[in-house]
Amino acid sequence: MATINSPKGTHDLIGDEALAYNYMIDICSEVASYYGYTPLATPIFEANELFARGVGDATDIVRKEMYIFEDKGKRIMALRPEGTAGVVRSVIANKLYATNDLPLRYFYSGPMFRYERPQLGRYRQFHQFGVESIGGATIYDDLEVILLAIHTLQALGFENITTKINSLSSGETRETYKAALKAYYKPHLPQMCADCQVRYEQNPLRMLDCKVESDMILAKSAPKISDFLTAKDEEDLTFVKEALLGFGIETEIDYSLVRGLDYYSGIIFEFAYIPSSKKDYGAIGGGGRYDKLVSMIGGPDLEGIGFAFGLERLYHILKEEGKLDHVKAQDDLMIISVGEEARNDAFALLTSLRTHGVRAIMNFTDKSFKSLFKIAEGRGAKYALILGADEVANENVTVRDLAAQTQVSIPYNEITKYMLDTLGFNHAHHHDGDCDCDHDHGADGHECKCRSRKDK
Ligand code: AMP
């Protein structure tokens, strides 16, 4: 029978790669928690209307890239192309703004879906980690979100990220700028691409981001947002740039930066990183302020600001740079049972160790020692615990240190404790420096529940 492949533009996450995604999400979530963020998970499908209204009818995402389907109840649904609209919908539907202090701070992660042409760093199902801060209108809210993004990238191991910021302004200024763009583009419109014809009517700012070559040339001479920004917009940009510099972070003000979603206003930003291979995966993340999105989806007049990282892009770059080498499946030990008569005792030991948090596997059928040691080694195990007929008769276990190639014999009734000690588990920590984990155990010290090992 013919094999069935994963759909075009999607990929399976297997083993260490899946672990790396969990690891990246853990780091992102942890740093977000330092900034007061808590998780918020929304469905991966929503009413189509949410994205049409929220992300914007004129965006490529809504016009061309959404996975839309009718459910059995004849509702028109869409797989989410991004996370912000869903979070905002949830904030409104659950009236979170009425029962919690503002700004609300939430983070999310999960798959997003866009029917795009697959290429390097671009998929039809991809994963994002993102945050939304809703209900704060000060420049510190912007600064906090940008700083959180950069802090997270640093925690993941990125060293020289390029951060670009711009302001799309708001209110009247934005309308004046749009009008100026329309006036500029009007005589060229008949020669422009079909998408730009629609953008012209719905959101002329998006015309600046067109990827059609002749339209890109036109964009170069288009009126610049910098000529329209108010003194306050410029002040905000400078404040963010200087504040970040104060924390040792370089940013570039790029007046040509526009982002692919309609809801942005005020400060927007984007992060890029070119790995040593010089492969360009595209932006690793971006975000910005949105002043009308909450009210457009039917909520109160609250502003928000957020960002999202593309996890596939983070993964490829971190992998290339060797920053994910430590994230891999690794057993602590392998139990090697020889002969059926040893299987029961070996299995009982395996279970005992596992319940204590030891990562262990065991062979259930006889194989040569050579092939079993190879399996143990391949899985990173440091010890092989051997149980054969002799061991069962004497009620002891042979513990072999696979690197040192030495072995000792340990009685059944001591083996679990012996292995936990040898692996450095369950050791009582005291504050006198004998501890090798990163946890704070208080001034008088107490037993640590972590899996930190002495041999780490
Ligand atoms: P956006 O939601 O368009 O602002 O995108 C935020 C981030 O998600 C981008 O900077 C990318 O890292 C990532 N991203 C967006 N679209 C895709 C895609 N089709 N495939 C992979 N990553 C994507």
C-alpha cells in the first residue's frame, strides 16, 4: 500500500526535536513568569469572523492563507493563523479585564495554520510562543514586552539578535499617512498587482510590504511614516531605544518596518538573527501595539501589546548553533536481565527505580551482552545493572559503570538506595555548599526534591 505522508508544509516532531520544542516553550514560559505573565490557552479553531474582523480582511493571512471549514452545524470556522485574536476574544468573552488588575499579562504557545508556499522557515502548520499585555497604555508597557522578548531570546542562547523598531502611529496621524500613501499610489494603481488593488482600498500600509518586484520599487519612493509621526511618536521610539540601550541592548529604528497583520498601531518591532551558516530563516519573532483590536472584536476600549516567536525558526537556528545539544533523551541506566528466571526480579527493580525518578529501560528478551551494552550506550546510560541466574540465587545485582568498565555487587535490599546515591538523587541539601543544584534551600537547608545529580 502506498505510504501516506504528512500534509505539505507540515512536519512531525520526533524524539529529541519534540523535546527541544518543549524545552524552548519551558524557557519562554519561565522568563514570561518573571514578568508576571500566566498562561492562557485558546482553541486552535475559532469562528472565521474573529480573524476576518481581528486580523483584518485586507491581510494576506485572511484573504489567502486561512484554513476555513464549515462544521456539521453549518458554522464557518477557521484554524487559527495567529494567537492574538484568540487571546483577545477570551479576555472579552470571560470579562477578564473586569475582574483582574490591568494590564492583563498572558502567554500562549501552540500550532498556527497558514496556507503559505512552504520554503525555508515557512510552514503551513508552525508553532508560536507569544505574549499579550492588555489594558496598559504607557510606554513602559511597550518597553516591558520588548524587553521580555529579548530576555527570552537571550535565555534561549541567542547572542547577537537584530532588533528593529518602528512606530505606525495612531488615530489621525495614521489616517493622514494612509491618505498620503493613497495619493502617492493612485496613478500607479492600474500597473500594480491584484493584491495591492485590494490593499489600496482596505489598508494601504500593507502596500509597502508587497513582495512583487515592481511594487517593491514603487514602495521605495512612497511617503515615509517618519515624515508623519507626531513628536510623541518620535519621543516614544527614542525612549524605547535609549531604555534598551541602558540595558545593553542595541536596537535599530527602521521606518520601513510594517508588519503583516492589520491590527498594529503605535510601536512595532521585529527580531532577526543570521546564523553562522548565513541561512536566512526570516524574522524569528515580532509584535507591537494594537489600540483598536479589543474594541473591534466587541470588547471595551483597551489597548494591548504583544509578540510572537516562530518556534520552527528558533529551533533551526539554535540547533545550527549547537545550543540544543544538551536537550536529548537520556537514560540513567539500563537493566540487563539474562534468562527468564531473572526477568521478574529485574522488572521489580526497574519499577522501583522508575518510581524514584530514575530513567531506566530493560531488555525483555535475551540478546548478546555486546548488543545490550550498545543499546545502553546509545541511550546515554551510565550504568548497566546486570541480573542473571547467579545474581538471583545470591540476591545481589551487578552494577557496571559503563565508562570506567568497573563493576560491583550490591545486595537486593540495598540496590535502590545505592543507585539513588550513586546517581546523586534525593541527596539532602544543606546550605554549606555541598549542593550542586541551582535551588535555594533556605538558610537552614532542607531536603531538596529536585533530580539534580552530583555528576551534572
Ligand atoms: P506573525 O504572527 O506573522 O507576526 O509572525 C510571528 C512569527 O511567527 C514570525 O516572526 C515567524 O518567526 C513565525 N512565523 C510566521 N509565519 C510562519 C510560517 N508560515 N512558518 C513558520 N514560522 C512562521
